[in-house]
Amino acid sequence: MSATPLVSQVNSVKSAIIPPLLGASVSELSAWVEEQGQPAYRGKQLHDWIYHQGVRSLADISVFPKQWRGELAEIPIGRSTIHHRAVAPDGTIKYLLRLADGQIIETVGIPTAKRLTVCVSTQVGCPMACDFCATGKGGYIRNLGTHEIVDQVLTVQEDFQQRVSHVVFMGMGEPLLNTDNVLASLKCLNQDVGIGQRSLTVSTVGIRDRIRQFAHNNLQVTLAVSLHAPNQALREKLIPSARPYPLEDLLDECREYVEITRRRISFEYILLAGFNDLPEHALQLAKCLRGFQSHVNLIPYNPIQEVDYKRPKGDRIQAFVNVLKQQKVAVSVRYSRGLEADAACGQLRASK
Ligand code: SAH
């Protein structure tokens, strides 16, 4: 794996972008308009209309010459359409978005006092088949393109009429099975949409070698790793991919990630009553993470129809937190938002 940073890799490809245009940088768009016989500054205009004015057809770019607009009309930008929209009482909005080929994905917009966070999908469906997750129950269809990932952020931004401050790659799919498009969309969200790298989080269940490869991109984004169990036996029961890629190997690779990036990892741990929420599990978890630059995010289970796990009661959650704190592990509890709209972690299944 080369250690060439992402930015220089992408910038070295100057022109030759193939539509859909969403995902392209100013320099790529400028080279592209020049190929169409137009002055380079039109690339900057195109960039502004695509990323900041939310144009949906190139024919609508009023600053372009009329004849050229006619020629551009059929060239796709790469935007989706909102197929369905559900607002939860807490203000979280779940979107079902229809892609150009008719596939439907889910995106969630999560407003809080100072933030607007978007939870983006990276695949249509997911092949990982984790036992507690609704997305995996529906199987896997395909990876999303860069434009389809960036589009989700623009769609939420336009619908809320508010700038998106944070993006979490925690929707449908496994981001590290779609690394090229995830990296390209991180670059685009940072440089073209204007979201700080530190406000971008990629969550993975762990794919062998991919965390190390991800580390070599010189990014300041946050990596979240879905651990969910403090030992191999329990983890295997929840996550089929844990069998060929055991916990020990995953943690070794996470250590390499911290060494390479000097950034701490956020570990996600879903709390399932009576399964992985006992104080002894918390102790084991603390042991796994000893010496690690890390932070644990506990996610009380959000119910899905297919399985009968239970969310632990508040005092059990608190007891788990307390053990971790005693062990000097940085910990927070994520009470997922959007539960009533089936928009919470693990409930995304591309249906109403
Ligand atoms: N495939 C990636 C991205 C999905 S992120 C990953 O596994 O990290 C979605 C987060 O929600 C993951 O941490 C996932 O394990 C968690 N999750 C899945 N189903 C859940 C459920 N029913 N309740 C709470 N969290 C869940």
C-alpha cells in the first residue's frame, strides 16, 4: 500500500472526469469545461452552482450561454430525488432517496442546538449481515458512487436550509468495502462542500487490511470501529465477518492506525441486555483497550423486528459506564435519535 496522501492522488488526475459531475473539484470542473470549448472560469461557476446553489439540471445555470446550456441539458449532475421523508418528534428527519437506477437508500438529518449532522449510507444494502442490524437483513445490492454519497449531504442541507456541520458515515453499508468512493467523498465534502475534516466520521465493522490502508491517507477524519463485544466468542455470535477476521487481529490493526495517524479511535459498543452488558464485559472491554488512544461510544440497542435482543435498563447501562470510568476508559452513551421514525442506528432498511 503506498503512503501517497489522498489529496495529491486525486489532484494528479486533472481532467477526464466522466459525468455525473458531483464529486469533482474546481480544477477538474475547469479542465472539463475547457474540453467543452469554454473558458476555464466557467468551471468555478459550475462548481458554485453544483455545490452551493443546489442546481439540479445544467440547463438551469443562468450565467452560462444559452446555446451551451442546451447542449449540457442531458449531462447528469448526479442528484437523487426524495422518495419519502419522515420527521421524528425530536426533529430528526429520515429520508428515503431514489437514485438514478431506481434503488432506494436511507439518509438521516440530525439537528441539535449547534449542529446539523448527516448520517450517510455508503452502499445499497450491506453484505456484513450483523445479527442486530436491520440493513444487513435485506442483503447487499451495490456500492454507492462518490456523487451518491455527496448528494446525501447536499440533500439534507437543502431540505433543512441550514449548513451541515458534521457527517457520519454510519448509514446503510460498510464504508471500507467502498473505500475509493468513501475517500473521494471525504475529500469532496471537505474541499468542495466545506466541512472540516474533524467533523467527518467513518464507521467500520472492520475489514482486514483496510483500516491500515485508510490510515495512510493523511486524513484528520475520525475513525469509529464497531466492536460490540469484548471477546472473540461473543463477537462471532453477532458479526459473521469476525470469524475470518478475529478481534485480536482487528485490535492489532487499530493500534497500527493510531500509530500511523496519531489520532484516537472511537469504539462503538452496542449494549444488548444480558448478552454483552454485564460488568465483567465492561472489564474485558477495558482490558482490550488498555494502552490505546481511544474513546468508547455505548449504543443502547435499538429494536428491530427480526431478532429479540433487548435494550438494557438505565441502571445496567450506568453500571457498565461506571466500570469503564473506573478503568480510566473515556466513555459516552449515544442515545440514538430518530427512534420513532425508524431512523436510529441499525434501523435503516430503505423502507418507510
Ligand atoms: N457498517 C458500519 C457502518 C454502520 S454504522 C459499521 O458497522 O460500523 C451503524 C452503527 O450502528 C454501527 O456501530 C452499528 O453496529 C450500529 N447498529 C447497528 N444496528 C443497531 C441497532 N439495532 N441498535 C443500535 N445500534 C446499531
